[in-house]
Amino acid sequence: MLTRAGERLASWTTLRVGGPAADFVEATTRPALYDAVGALDDCGTPVLVLGGGSNLVVADDGFDGTVVRVATAGIAVGGDARGDAEVTVEAGESWEGLVELAVNESWVGLEALAGIPGTVGAAPIQNVGAYGQEVAETIAHVHAYDRLERRHRMFANADCGFGYRTSAFKQGPNRYVIGAVTFAFRRGSLGAPVKYAELAGRLGVEVGARVPMADVRAAVVELRRSKGMVLDADDRDTWSAGSFFMNPFVAPADLPAGAPAFGQPDGRVKTSAAWLVERAGFSCGYGSEQVRVSSKHTLALTNRGGASTTGVLALAREIRTGVRVRFGIELQLEPVLVSCSLD
Ligand SMILES: Cc1cc2nc3c(=O)[nH]c(=O)nc-3n(C[C@H](O)[C@H](O)[C@H](O)COP(=O)(O)OP(=O)(O)OC[C@H]3O[C@@H](n4cnc5c(N)ncnc54)[C@H](O)[C@@H]3O)c2cc1C
């Protein structure tokens, strides 16, 4: 296993900030991944499991422990009695690579999740979602190492605690190392029904229509690109951790006048964090020379070059306070903060 001391984490995160790791190892097989974390736990060494670094904000001082980068690979395709596909993907595989494969192989259900950076192993953690689709809809099992019980476990979908940008893996932070994900895909050439109005509009169909998966993927990537939500080294609007804040859930009485509202089964409404951020006075481009709200999307905080984590967090704090003062709503962060905090 490769070991490197003092590796700068800015090189491993899409926001391109973060100081050095005391130690840095890469695991290329599932057993090596589980063994590495188990051995570090035995020694009491703090561990940061690293995927693609696209949902991470690491302190300028870095991480005083061992980063274990998940560099595992492998995709095993099986079938079920109805001829549908059961596909087990190792955690280190690229998410976008899997979406491309799924579209090419006519596996239905990931096409609207095109363009999301990162690894397959991280996808269940915050139940990645976009354009009306969530990964929870196609996951059959998650294979993990339980650091508390020190054993391998297999979670059926119903036991994963999936919700909006959350799961049992996120709720028990650092307890589980995800080694692989098994998906259950229906086969077909048409994507799942389009649920998101903006995507339906781009495709020229009604919400609920089904269109070829390749068209859905292309339309999603195009929409995402226009918002700086597809990684591009030449586009500083994409030097980010994606959306910095989650869409909040509020009681209907607390919904600001004119704010978007999506009714929930529990009676609350989900509203748009981007709308709140913008109406609180933080429009596209707000910020300093080094750290700014993306020029394409108010939810992405971007590194324009030379940014520090301290600078990113200062802007996040200012926005969170501004939204609280203006609307009385406390925004929650979407990325994971490592060795730093907003408070
Ligand atoms: C431009 C951009 C657009 C984005 N768009 C979206 C979007 O549309 N929807 C969405 O949901 N997200 C989006 N994201 C966020 C991010 O891409 C996802 O959360 C992604 O799943 C993170 O994967 P990663 O491999 O980069 O995880 P990392 O950033 O490396 O890690 C994130 C967290 O997961 C943990 N972790 C990673 N791998 C494992 C593992 N195998 N086992 C245990 N823990 C692990 C880490 O310790 C950390 O706590 C976007 C990010 C960017 C930069």
C-alpha cells in the first residue's frame, strides 16, 4: 500500500483548499481498505476516508491523522430471474463512469444523476440526488465495514435510512467504511419518468414522460454545465464542493412569501436554499477576489484561485447569518467539514 506523509489535501478536493495530512495511504482492494482502517483504529489513529474529495472542506491546518483514499475498482454484473441487472460496484469507481456505463448498458435509474463528481462509495452517504432522482431509488445493498462492531456488514436498502441528502451512514459519521454498492436496475432504453420541471422543459416533454436515457443524461449535463455544476479545471465556477447549503424544510407558516414550496408527506414544505441566499442579498459573484459565490449558481461557494478554508468558511458564515437574520431560517451545510467548523 502506498504511503505518503504530508500530502496536501488541497490537491485532493474539488474546492482545492485544505492543508496537509499527517499520513496518506491508498487502498486498491476492498479487503485492503477494510484492513487499513481496522489497523488504524487499533492504534487509535484518526482516519479520514477520502473518495473524490467533492464534498469535503478540510482545514487550512490539514488533518492530523491518516487519510485513507479509496482507490478500489471493479464492477460485477449479474442478473435476476426477470432479466433485470444486479450490479455490484467497488467504492472507488467513478460515479460519472458508472452513470455512463448504465446508460450504455440500458440500466434504468441513474441517468438524471449524470455529471455529479466523486466515487460510487460516497454516493449512498448523502444519498446523492439531482433533477428528481436519488441514488436510493436503485440501491439494493450497501457493503460496509462497521468500525464500531469491527465486522463486515451488508445493509439492505430499507436499512440504509435514506432521506433527503442523508442516510444511516451520514447519521453515524465515521462509523462505516463503504466498500461496495449493489444496484438493482430494470433494463430498458427509456429513462425513469422525468420528475423535474426544468429537465422536462429542456427535453421538451411533460413532467412524468419517459424519454431515451442518453437524451436525459445529455440534457442533465448541459443544464449542470450552465450552472457550473460539472467539474471543469478551466471554469473557476466549478472549483467548489457543489451546493454548500441544503434545501431547508420548514413549517408552512414559516415559508417566506414568494419562496418556492414543495409539500412533504409530514406536512412541512421544502424550500429553495438558492432562493433564500439570493433574496438575503448574496447574489452570483458576491464575495472577495479569492472566494466568491459562483457566477452561475448562488449555492456554490467557489475558489477563484488562492482561496483558504478560512476564507470559504467566513463567506459561508456570512451567508448563513444573512439568511437567518432576513428569514429566520437556519441553513444546514451540505459538505463535510474536516478539522474545522462554521461556529
Ligand atoms: C461541482 C459539484 C457538483 C455536485 N453536485 C451534486 C449533486 O447534484 N447532488 C449531490 O447529491 N451532490 C453533489 N455534489 C456533492 C458530491 O459530488 C457528492 O456528495 C459525492 O457523492 C461525493 O463523493 P466523493 O467521492 O467526492 O466523496 P468525498 O468528498 O471524498 O467524501 C465525502 C464524505 O464521504 C466520506 N466517504 C467517502 N467515501 C467513503 C467510503 N467509501 N466509505 C465511507 N465514507 C466515505 C468522506 O469521509 C466524507 O465524509 C457535487 C459536488 C461538486 C463539486
